[in-house]
Amino acid sequence: MTKQLGIALMGTGRMAHVYGPKISAHPGLSLEVVYNPRRSSAETAAAQYGGRPVDDLDQMLADPRVDAVVIATPTDTHVDYILRVAQAGKPIYCEKPLDQTLARVDQALAALKETPVPFMLGFNRRFDPDNAALRAAVRAGEIGRVTMLMSWSREPAPPPIAYVRASGGYFVDATIHDIDLLCWIAGERPVEVQAAGSCMFDPEIGAEGDFDLTMTTLKMPSGALVHINNSRYCSYGFDQRLEALGDRGMLQTENHRDDPLVRWDGTRTVARAPLKHFFLERYDQSFYNALDEFHAAVTSGRAPSATAEDGRAALAIALACARSAKEGRAVAPDYG
Amino acid sequence: MTKQLGIALMGTGRMAHVYGPKISAHPGLSLEVVYNPRRSSAETAAAQYGGRPVDDLDQMLADPRVDAVVIATPTDTHVDYILRVAQAGKPIYCEKPLDQTLARVDQALAALKETPVPFMLGFNRRFDPDNAALRAAVRAGEIGRVTMLMSWSREPAPPPIAYVRASGGYFVDATIHDIDLLCWIAGERPVEVQAAGSCMFDPEIGAEGDFDLTMTTLKMPSGALVHINNSRYCSYGFDQRLEALGDRGMLQTENHRDDPLVRWDGTRTVARAPLKHFFLERYDQSFYNALDEFHAAVTSGRAPSATAEDGRAALAIALACARSAKEGRAVAPDYG
Amino acid sequence: MTKQLGIALMGTGRMAHVYGPKISAHPGLSLEVVYNPRRSSAETAAAQYGGRPVDDLDQMLADPRVDAVVIATPTDTHVDYILRVAQAGKPIYCEKPLDQTLARVDQALAALKETPVPFMLGFNRRFDPDNAALRAAVRAGEIGRVTMLMSWSREPAPPPIAYVRASGGYFVDATIHDIDLLCWIAGERPVEVQAAGSCMFDPEIGAEGDFDLTMTTLKMPSGALVHINNSRYCSYGFDQRLEALGDRGMLQTENHRDDPLVRWDGTRTVARAPLKHFFLERYDQSFYNALDEFHAAVTSGRAPSATAEDGRAALAIALACARSAKEGRAVAPDYG
Amino acid sequence: MTKQLGIALMGTGRMAHVYGPKISAHPGLSLEVVYNPRRSSAETAAAQYGGRPVDDLDQMLADPRVDAVVIATPTDTHVDYILRVAQAGKPIYCEKPLDQTLARVDQALAALKETPVPFMLGFNRRFDPDNAALRAAVRAGEIGRVTMLMSWSREPAPPPIAYVRASGGYFVDATIHDIDLLCWIAGERPVEVQAAGSCMFDPEIGAEGDFDLTMTTLKMPSGALVHINNSRYCSYGFDQRLEALGDRGMLQTENHRDDPLVRWDGTRTVARAPLKHFFLERYDQSFYNALDEFHAAVTSGRAPSATAEDGRAALAIALACARSAKEGRAVAPDYG
């Protein structure tokens, strides 16, 4: 019924742990290969999710059972792998971001232009049912013309400093999610951004010249204004909310919780269960839905809905935010 | 602007403590006399709220500055005082209930028929703005024909056993509030009641043959069904809610809290402030509004909206509930 | 990984339409046979969900690929089929109710005692994640000792009168769900019930001596009181709520909606999406979860968690409610 | 009990209509004089709220029954009247803003330094019970160290263009409220601001070089970040919300509605009553409470809590926002 797609999963780290079980669970995908240049890592992961362990890229690309590739390797390897897989003519699902620099991203875009294969970037939050419902309502005209969009993304705790150092900075690492989501909902991209950041939780982050607390404003061509706030620390869990204001109404999404019960007790009434802890718990379904979109697009011959160009634009905006926060002025993103 | 009404407040106990300050605060009422047969009590109370202390009933009734009387004495003295004040021709506001027996209530009704004075019974919950808004919406036809009504009334902690012994039983003491409120909203009175009770909190209450936990069903002439649940103990405070179902929609009131903030913290998110502790806090405004209704009715010459007949009917229903709970059968209230 | 269980689905009506697709979707179940004595109905259904159409019961029972049977036929055939399938030694999942009479149910219980096969009754609401979360919290002691339980079950519109006539009456047809759910949560069964009913929506239902509006009170051995309200009509959709009060707190479940957005507009703010229309939409997941419980129990050799005895008890309570509503007195259920 | 303060109310326009009835209703204030240089206006207003009509400033200031003055005249007259009243040695309550220019404000500050009289600026939103509860919880340390503050202020409809022209611009006219409120909650003032504006509702406003839609970011000395969004149009009413994030939790206030009922109906369930229409309705209580603070401060001899310096600071920040929005760069407020 659902056309089967043989998948090679590249990478065996945190994001590969997210995709591995979801590929196995999807009725239209079959996990054929788990790739890591280090054979022992490939073997461990293959034992967990299924698939054959492979440490040789050429062998993986030559395998006729591999119909498509999911790239979940470290960010700085994405572009190289994209070049290789595109040359082999296989459809690509690549975890975001494409890269931390526009120059490298442009290399990937050029390669995909030269040897076009179906390509999808893993902006998984678009595939969260709540976010998608909000966008659908906006697109259906429920709130009329959009005038303000807002996004909250506050994380339960700062990542290790090694992660921060390799992350490209808070805007490129995290705000980029909100940027892509809000541009996708708005149907337009900012002409100018303003951003402010500070460091209030982890002095090590500040010592790197990075922020753990930011506020961002995007000015859209239509006149709509967009606000994003990000925090590397949030005592009550992973706070993820959207608000969309239009001239006919307003829409909001709400946080997800460990259970749906309303609790009344002696101290704080009404009380609710804690928020879903972090992105693995909160966006669990969205990763599955993103793979489902990839499957549906590839098997039906249409282009996947989150493109490499979307990735380039989001990166350009995030880099403009970082510059705005450093230089204290409005910055126009470099859309190339 | 607001016509001034000189008030004699009878009683210096818990309910008099509720009314005293509210009479003083009302711009159309002036507290002239505080009455208690024990002079020292009258003096203490008068020092608190204002007014002259009086221990002689004839003197109080003869005082030309007393235009109306608020009876807030022990329940078993209500009828006797009503007879005396009615004979003196002064308007009466009497704290509920009229009495715990239909025979005594009928005596008061007869006296009020013989020497008619404006009379209002202190069913204060009718004058709570939330309850009144729900009734107004029902009466405006917002939910169409009423089919179900529900009331929650759960108290923070059982009263002292001495109070319970003198209370006339849980149905007559407490359920009577819900009964009056729901009949007033429905615009009709039950043809039959069913009630069940148990004792789960205070064995002393059970030893008196009384209940600290009850559920009551009223069958209305229209076919509408009414549910009331009462508990003498509630760990999260004074739980007071209404629900009205009709064939075009449903309405609910919500509990009141110590402050309106929405709180998010590390354990239970979202959380709210504690409920208002008990009836003095939750219905503070309703007592004032009830006095305001009394003032408005007396000064304008119309009948107050909560009548002695309403009090008799509510008592008849409460007594029917008590009998139903004891005898395990549906009981028709004795409406006389 | 998940042990495969070959299933014969008996019946091709409304409930079979619920189970057919879910059996097909479950990775541990394989739909082998669709049975209906009318061959054309079996063929139509098999074409929809998969499986082979069979019109001969002996053939179905002899089929070695049939490891277990799901009975989703008209209620009055349940017991006969149970007898036949039990004799054939196959595990049974039977849609509720077992039957409308205690005598017939006792026949089924006797047969299951004589030829014991794994048996599960389809009380699907136990397997709804929200209801299960509430029970789990109660069982974990979150609210201490349970003192009150409440259930709302209001349906969007009355069924056709033919359905009503065959239903065994509103208590046996519908209230039985709430009864089973609340007894399962409470961990005890009532010693006495009181019920009241009226007919306000469909005079044809009243002409049958049945109700379209009921309120039920159950008295539990522990002293806990239980309230259930049912309505055959509800203008705002399928209203399904639970409330559990204990001496340490209170828990509530909330209704499910078509989407999770919070909407603000010019007339009614805040507004929410409509409720899930009816049981197919609201309890979609619970039917799947019930089959999953059946699969897990049968393949692991433990008894399924919703038993035939549970079905008998719920029927005895529902019949007692019906009698109480007719006779206007408290009735003790006949637990046999 | 409450010391009586004779009040001269200056002005008979929109804001005087707000203060007049509240002065009359306050038990510690007595409205002695209503001042307007146009005698007929003074007479009309005096007939409405009480007090004697006066059109001569010297006569008003010489009146021994005038203990204090409430200035509710057009903004561009505030400073001149402050100079005159201060010279006369009378306590002043002045509606915000002091003036639209820092130079004129500094004149008033100098005069108040030379002839010190008790002075209070009408930042009424500080005296809203919800806003005050949020600040109290913040100050009590409930959320630990403050890291983010957010304010929503969206108005139901744009004012007439004549009002806009005289308003000093959207930041000075409206954002100034949010600025004062958030600085008061934070206990600090921004070192730098970023603002963005656009015009999406009323082209006439854009033609004036003004905005009807703005987003503002304040950078606080502590590192905390502050977001304010303002809209001159809001289809669902007067949207007024606050959010405070700290390292131990988060607090929110909610909008106020016409009634507290929860409504369930056939289209949008749950639904709530419309929001309070505009500031007169939403902040009705806060104006009264502000006068109460003025009364309490003046009669007890302590300084009122909203000072002329607060007004100067808020204006400096609002002017910096306006410049930031025009010039596309971060701007440091001129605190003098």
C-alpha cells in the first residue's frame, strides 16, 4: 500500500538516535544501512535500530537496497555528504542546519542544482501538529491579514560548553528554528532584523562571546512584525509557544505536558503536569511526521516541503540577528 | 442621592460580624443600633462597627432612627424576633434560614401576612456576581431550555461538633443554599428529591446521625434534573461551582482565588493561587450586594427579591432530602 | 518482535467498522477472517479491511490461521457466539455489553468457567489515555482516599428510535460505560444505587418508557459517593469528563477538541475548537489500545484486564439504576 | 477615620470624566472645585460630579477648602499648571504624561525641587490589582532573578487622526505606559532600546510619520531583556497582558472580560465573554486606586509612589524608542 523506501541512516549520534527508531517504525521506510566511518559505532547503532552496519561511503551509495539517505551526522560534515550523495543520485533528508556558513551552504545549493535529487531539510517543527494547525488556520484566513507573530523557545538547561562552542552561536543554533517556523507561517522573509542578547545563566557562554538569553525582532515586507524570545535555561521545562495576530483575530498554541489531568490541591490550584522535558519529548511526533513527508514526497515524485533554499534563508536571517545583537543596529539579511 | 436607612443590627456573633462592617460601608445605610440582650456584647460590637449598643428590644423598636432591622441572631431566635419586629412595622432583613422546622416557619409567614412589612431572607449567594451572571444568561435564553443544573459546594473543614448538633443536619444547614440557588436559576421547584449521604471525615458527625458528604438529585416539573454535591471537607479550599446545561449550550462559573496570576514553576505547571478560603472570603461581595438589594427595595417600595416563601420552600426541599437519604427512597417536598 | 495473532472478526456493522481497520493497523495482529452469516456482507467488509470472507462458523473456528476472535456482532448474538468460540478453545475479545439480561450473561460466565479461554470485554473507555491517567493518579495515592467520583457523558444527538428499542434502555446502553469506568477507578462496586430519568428531547424515546436524560448516584461500600449524568442530546458535541475527589486533592479530565488552538476573536474570546463529534472520534485511540491490551494479554499468557465478571457487575448496576428510576427508591444491585 | 482632602479637579475632558466620579466616590476625598478657564464647561462638569465651578486659577488656588489639585487638562498645559500649583504649595496629582518634551519636563522637575509639594504622576496601570500582584510576587522573589519581561498592549481601534497628531507619537503616547510598568516591576531602567514600527491599519497615521504597530526591546543593566508589543487595532478588544520570567519560574496576568462565565456552544467551545472594551473599562479600578494612593500619601505625609522622575525616565525611554524605530539602531535613553 505505502511504497517501501530503503533508507541509509548516516550518523550514530544524538540525532541519529532520534531518526533510527522512527525509520524502523514507519511502514513505508525500511532501514537498510546504518553508516559511520567508525565501524564499531555503526555496529552498535545497527544492533539497536536494525539495518546493516557500513563504514564505507562508496559501498553505502552503491547498495541497490538504499533508495534514499538520511543525514544525521555532525553539522560540519553535512555539505560534504550532500555533495557525495547527490552525485550518487539518491534522495536526501538532511538534519538542520545545512551548515553554519553561507559560503558552504551555497556550495550545497550549487551541487543540488547541478545534480538535482529530491532534498528535504529537517525543519521538524513545521511538522508538529500544533504548529501546523496554527499555520493552516492562518492560511485559511481565520485571522485575516497577519500583523504580528511571536515565538517562545526556552530550553530547560544550557548545553555543555563544548556544544556551545561548536554551535555557531545561539542565533544560528536555536533561533534559526523559530525563524524558519515563523517565516513559513508568514509566507514571507524579513527585510531587516534587530536582536539583543545577554548572558545571565552560564558565564562560560558569555566568555565565548555568545548569549544564553535573546530577543529578536523581524520586520516583514508586508509590515508585519515578528518577535522571538529564546532562553538557554527555563526552570519549568521546555517552553514552546506561538502567537499569531491578524486584523480579524488571534491564535495561540499551548505547551505540551506529561499528562492531561487538571489537578487541585492544597497549595497551588489549579495545577497541571510538568511540561514535556525537552525537544526529544516535545517534538517526538514531528520527527516522525517529517520522515513521513519525505517518504510521501519521494515516492510520489513531488518536491519535499522544507527545502535547501529555506535552510539558506533561515541561516542568513540568523547570521543577521547575531550581527545586530553585536553591533546594536538593524541588519538586512544577505539573501544572496 | 441614595436614601438613608437607619439600621438596627440584631446579634453580635459570626454573621453579625459579616453584616456590621458592610452596613457601615454602604452609603445608603446608617448603623444606628447594635442589639444584644447581653449589654456587654452589644457594647463590644457597637465599638467595632458604630451604632449605639442596646439590650432592650422595646427600646430598639421604639427608636425613631431605626428604619429597618437586620436579624443576624442564632437561628432558633429568628421567628420570635420576626414576630416582634413585624408588629413594630419595620422592614426586616433576616439571615437564613428562617428556622429549622416548617411549623415555626409557617408561624413567621402567618405573622408577615397579618402585619405585612418588607421582608428579605439572606440568601446571599443569589447576589454573588458570578451566580447572578449565570442566572441572567439562562434567563436571557442563552442556553435555550434548561435540562440539567449542577452545584458543587465543598467546605474547607468541618465545623465544631457543637455547631453540627445545632445545625439541623447537613441538608438543612448547607445544601439549602444550593437548593435555593438552583431553584432560583431554574425558575421552578422539585416535585421529588433523592439524596444519599455518608460520613467519611469526622466520626463525631456520623455519631450524630448526620453526614459530611452528600449527593442530591432534584426532579423538576419541566423534566430538568438537578445535581448537588456537598462535602464538609475539601483539601484545596472552598470549592463553589455551578453548571447549567440547556438544549442550546452550557454555562459554568469558576472558583475564586487569592490572586489572578498564572504561575509556572518546576513542579506543577500551570498553577494558580489557592481558592478563597471559605464563605466569608468567597462571598464577601454577595453579603454587601444583598444589603444593597434590601436597601433598594425598601427605599423604592418594591418587594425584596428573596422572600420568606423562598425560605420555606428551600427548607421543605432540604427536609425532603434528609428524609430521602435516611429512608432510601424518593421524597416529595411538603410545600404546604 | 510483537508475536503475531491471527484474528477472525465477527460482524460487519458499526462496531466491526471500528475494529477492522485497527486490527489491520496493529503490528501484532493480522486480520485473517471476516465473518458474517450473510456472505455478501462478509465479502464487502473483507474487501475493506483485508482478511478472507467467511459465512460458515465451523469453517471459521476450524481455520488454523485464526488464533483469536473479535466479536462485534449485534448484542443479542454475543452469548451464543461466546459459547461456540469458547468450545473451540480460542481467545475472545467481545464488544460490550455481554448481553442485556443477567440470565444470559450467567450462561456465558458458566461456559467460560467450563471451557476457560482468555476473554476480554470491550470496555474501551478504560483504555483511553486520559481516563487511564486519572485512574493511575488515583491509584498512586495522589488524592488520598477517594470520596467522590463524577462522570459526564452527553451525546451529540439521540440515536434512531429503532436503536433505542433494541438498546435495553438508556442505563443498560450508555450509563453502563460510566458505571464500569468509575467502579474500575474506585476499585469497588456500589451497595446501592439511586437514579432519576426524564425525557426532554425525543418524545418517541419517552413513549418507549425510556429516558434521554438521567442522573445516577452510586453509594460505595467505603462511603464514597458517585454521580453520573447522561444526556442523549448535547448541542456542543460529545461531552466526556471525569472528576475524582479525595481527601488530599481533586483530579479532572478535559474534553478533546478538533484542534488545540486557542482562538481570540471579536465575539467570544477565548474560544476553542469544537469537541470531538462522538465516540468514534473521541475514543478512536481507546479502541486501538483495547485491542493492544488483548494482544498483549493473549500473547503473554496473562488474563486480559476487562473481564466477563466486570461486564456482569456493570449490567447488574445498570439494571438496578433502571429499576430505581422507575420505582423511585434506592436499589441494591444483584451481584449474583 | 479617613482624613478628608478637599480636591480641585482641573479639566473637564475625557480624563476629567474618569477622575470626577472617582473623587466623589472616595470616602477620603471631597470634590470642592471643578476648574476650566471656560466657565460653561466648568459648570457642566460640576453639575455632573459635584463641586463648585471655577474659571479663575487664582481663585481656585486661594480657596482654603482646596487641599490638593488633580490635573486632568490637555498634556501641553500640564507643566504650566504644575508650576502654578506648586507655587501655591498644594499637593498635585497629574495625569500622565508630564509633557512630550524632556525640556519642558525638566522645567517642572526644577520647579518641584524649588517649591517641593507632594507630587504624583498618574501612571494608573501600576495600581491595577493584577499588575500590582505580579510585581508583588516578583518582589517577593517568587520567580528568583528576573530575566525577561513582556507586555502586550493592543487597543480596540485607532484614535481620531487629530488625537494622533497631538499625541507625540505612538511610543510617547502609548508605549510609555508599558515602559513605566515594566521598569517599575523590574526595579531598573534600560541602558539601551531597540524598536521597530509599521503602519498597517490607518494610512493617515503612516502619513504623519507615525506607527500603528510597534515592537520594542529594552536591555536592562542586569542583563534582563524586555519586550513590548503595541497595536492601535485589535479585533477582539483591549488586549492587556504581562509575562515575567525569572530563573525560578514564570508569572502571567490575564485579560479581563465582561463576565466570568465559561460558555460551551455549538461552534466554538469553550468560549469566554468579550474582553473589557478599552482602558476606561479595563482600568476602571486602577484610577480609583491611584487616587487612593494619592490620598494615603498626602494625608500620611509620605511621598506618593509614582514620581515626576519616573515620568521623566519613561519619556526619555519612549523618545529613545521613537528614534530607534526611525534610525534603525539601538539608542541609549537620555536620563539627563
